[in-house]
Amino acid sequence: MNDLLYVNGGNPLNGTITVRGAKNFVSKSMVASLLGETPSVLRNVPQIRDVKVVSGLLDLHGVNVKYDTDAGILDLDPSNVESAHVADIDAHAGSSRIPILFCGPLLHRLGEAFIPDLGGCRIGDRPIDYHLDILRQFGAVVDKRPNGIHLRAPRRLHGAKISLPYPSVGATEQTLLTAVRADGITELSGAAIEPEIMDLIAVLQKMGAIISVDTDRVIRIEGVDRLEGYTHTALNDRIETASWAAAALATGGDITVKGATQPEMMTFLNTFRKVGGRFEVQDDGIRFWHAGGDLKSIVLETDVHPGFMTDWQQPLVVALTQATGLSIVHETVYENRFGFTDALRKMGATIQVYKECLGGRDCRFGQRNFHHSAVVSGPTPLTAADIEVPDLRGGFSHLIAALAAKGRSTVRGIGLIDRGYENFQDKLEALGAEVVRG
Ligand code: EPU
């Protein structure tokens, strides 16, 4: 596949596109199928590379995976789960962080698991210390070797009282996927409560798990001896929705996102309105448009749910380059998520990054040498450039910038965007963009 996209920018994006299941839920829900004694069916599954990667990993472990791409239906049959060869798992290394979430289910089913060097977006160190601590607390033996991490469960894993130092999405999912089959009760405090996690809890409940979400980020799980398969329709992708909304704003366009739902988008919608965007919630989607006139600068801080998602930050920053005045953006989830602004500067944006916590409270990255605050001064017209995609969301942001910039841009490394944006080239064309794969 060609990894280069020529973009003739400077025109508003107008029209309607559809989003399907959330990348950051679908992959976890696919892993959950490993816990069932019977097959599972997942609906509303988008055709993105992460689904292929997780299907490949499940297949290696003996799960029979059938994917009807048009209907978006995945059939997952875990009747013959087996240990995969380390070399085969390793072949998937570098492409995803999902292997770490296989550990709990595999330890229950097979008594062992292996984690290769993990991939995923380069947006910070992305350590796995919380995951390994959690698995140890359930009774797993963790052995770090040169080729990866080997885990064993000498006996049935047992419930634990776990407290997360930070409400990590992955660590919360790790706890859920391990606790549901562990012996006894697990209490997790400091849990992440993102909508994708709530949907995973819904899946696990359908499978027979007993999970209660209490106040103040506490989740209690009563382990059970057996889980069945599930049938579930994935919640839609709120990151993709916000990405298209930001594209409407940055290009002065009007985009209706079918499948977008208001409850998961509330925090984004508030910010979108403050910047000067308009939206209309419809029965089957949300319409986002630029109301004309000046966009307004804002002070923005990313946070865990129900705060403003870190994954919404990058696309919105492109729109902020077109807002009048100084916008301040404080990234508190990842220490290194402003690398993508280099390309925006090259295209004419005025963006300065700072190590200090600007615009609000101090976060855990203050005083630690990370450029995690940005000041965007606008409006600045963007000009076409030759740019390279740095990571998934940063890459989509580059695309938005190229679409907003007058002239022909070359966006390289476009394959990364396939990881999380279904048929994005078709969608761009449907919105009137002039794009050609090189
Ligand atoms: N962290 C640790 N140690 C750990 C795990 C996390 O220090 O063991 C730190 C991370 O370094 C980060 C913070 O905790 O600073 C939050 O990370 P989290 O664990 O919440 O992120 P994740 O589970 O690895 C998922 C999504 C990300 C999304 C974040 C936050 C998936 C596959 N990925 O990552 O999505 O940004 O939650 O919502 O679900 C994307 O879709 O482009 C993406 C990066």
C-alpha cells in the first residue's frame, strides 16, 4: 500500500460521514472473548488495522476469528485456546499495546502468558509498570527476559485490593479482565471510568461477571468460575467523531457525523462551542460546523474522563491555529504529545511549547523537563508542506492541517492513520477533499 497522500487543501470539508465502533473499546472487547467458554459476537466493528492486529493475536492463540467487514460483525470462537509460540507473538511486536491485556485471560486459561516489546503510538514513555504490579497482586509470577516478559500463574489467580497511582485506562482494563475469573473479590480504587471502560464492563457483565462501579473511581469485582460468550454492539468512536468535528472547524466546513452520540461527547461539545464552533445533535448523529466569523482562543487542559480527552487535543490544536488570540493547552495525560506541532509550525502556525504547567493546576509532569504545555497564537494562515505522520492522532491532525492549508501538501507515513480511522480516504473524498495516494 502506498504510504503517501497528496492533499490539495484550502477548501472547506462539507458533507456526511459515518463512524463505527470505538477502536479503544473494540480491541479490548475482542480480548474479553478469550475469557468465555462459548463463542462471542461483536457488532459495529470498524475496518481498521488495530482490529486486524488483535484478530491476528487471537488467531495465534487458537481463537477462531471470522470478520464480516461490510456488516462489521466479528465472530470469536475461543473453544480451542492454546499457547502461541513466542516468535509468532513477537512478529506482532511493534504494532500494538494490546498484547499486555491478553495476560489475565491467558493466565486463567493456560497458566502462562508472554508479552513482547510493545508498540502503539510514540507519545511518551508509555510504561507498563502498573500492569505488571497488578498482575503480581493477583498472584502472577513475572519474569523479565531479554526477548520479552514471561508470566506464570502457579495456582488460580486470587482477588486483590488494588490502588492505581493514576486512573490509567489500560491498567483498569487489565484489572477487569483479570479479576472477573480470579478467586474472590477485587477492589480497584483510582480506576479510569472512560465510556469505553463502561462498555467493556457491560460486555463482561453479559458474560456472567459481577462488577459494580461505585462512587469515587472504585470498582468492585466478584470473581466467578465460568464466563460465557457475549453478543454486543460496540459504542461508537468518540475520538474519530471529534477529529472530524475539528476538521470542520479548521477548514471552515460543515460535517455531519452519523453515529456520533452526545453523552460521550459532552465535554468536547462544550469546548467546541467555546471556540466558536456550532453543533446540532440529531437522532442518528451530530452535525458540526464553522459558524463564520472569528474563532475564539481558549484555555484547555486534557484529563481523564470526564475531562477533555488527550486524544481530542491534537486535532483541536489545528483548529486553534485559526482562532484569534492566545490559546493555552496543558496536556496532563501524556508527557510528550506535542511533537506533532513541529509540522504545524513548518506550515505557518505560531505554537510554543513549554515545560511548565500552564493555564491551570500543576500536573505530575511539572518540574520534570517535559514539553507538555503549548501556547497557540492565531489566526495564522497555513501553507502547504511536506510532512511526516508522527503518530495516529498527530497524523490525523497533520491531515487536517494539510486540508486547511492552501496548496498541495505531501503527507508521508499515512498508513499509521489506518490504525484507527476507518476508510479515511473515502470519507475525505465524500467530504469534497482533493486527495490522492502517491
Ligand atoms: N501509565 C504508566 N504506567 C502504566 C500505564 C500507564 O505510567 O503501566 C501512564 C501512561 O504513561 C500515561 C497515563 O498513565 O501517561 C495514561 O495512560 P493509559 O494507561 O490511560 O493509556 P493506555 O491505556 O495505554 C489508552 C488508549 C489511548 C488513550 C489513553 C488515554 C488504547 C489502545 N489506547 O491508552 O489511545 O490516549 O488510553 O485515554 O485504548 C489513541 O487512540 O490514539 C490512543 C493513544
